[in-house]
Amino acid sequence: MSEESAAPEGGQSDFKPITSQDDLNRIIADRVSRERAKFADYGDVKARAEKFDQLEAEKLTETQRLQAQLDELAGRAEQAQRENARLAAIAEAGVPAEYQDLVHGNTPDEFKASAKKARELIDKATAAEQKPGVSYRVNLDGDGSETLALNGSGIEDALKKKLGIA
């Protein structure tokens, strides 16, 4: 049955033997042109694929750029909120401008605690400046007399007073 299907009806065959080099070259050229026709649009398909890959890379790059920009802006917003909380704590505590750099922290509560501590230190320093002169007199013998210390400026003050210099 395979012999019947392989041969055309009537027992005739379409096969023509190759008798010359020109016939062989023509047959090979026909076969090569049929194969090339199959891949004729390969260059176009390849160009489209490269363009698609380039667009995908640009899209990814654009997405990455936008993500980086978003991250930067979110960081700036967070920093602005933190600075706003710091300035609010400074204003609430009444910290003078020259001491505002002492206030630090990351949360509003930390800023408030730091501003309160800075204000307490400033108040202590201001109170110490306003106290009258400190006496350098020391009671050495425990009897309540005001004996002058030999290593203090109290003795110098007493001498100047006696000599009328001060």
C-alpha cells in the first residue's frame, strides 16, 4: 500500500534525474530561496524585539527613577516633620536661639524632654550668674569665727580694704 501512495496513479513518477551541473545548481538555488523566504521577515522581527527590549528597559529605568524620587521626597517630608516637632518643642520650652542646637531627638517626646532639660540648664546658669558674690571665708577652728582661708581671694579682699585700695 505504501508503494501505491508513493507513486502517482498510472504508475508514472514525477522524478526527473539530475543530468547536469546547471540543473543541480538550479534545484539548490530554488531550495535555498524557499528557505530564505521562510525567514525573510527575520530582520524586521529582530528589530522589533530589540526595540521592545529597549522600551522595557526604559520603562523599568523610569519606574526606578520615579521610585528613587518618591523615596527622596518621603525622606524630605519626614525630615521637615521632625524639624517642625523640634521647633515646636523649643518654642514651648522657651529655649533661646543661641541654645537651640542643644535640643535633639527623633520623636516629639524626645524633643520635648531635650528642650525641657536645656531650659533647666539655662535657668540654673542664669540663676548662678545672678547670685551675689560667694564668700571665701572658712571657719577653720569650728568656733564660728570668720577666719580667712589662706588660699582664697577673701584674704586679698580684706587686705585691700584695710589698705584702702579697694
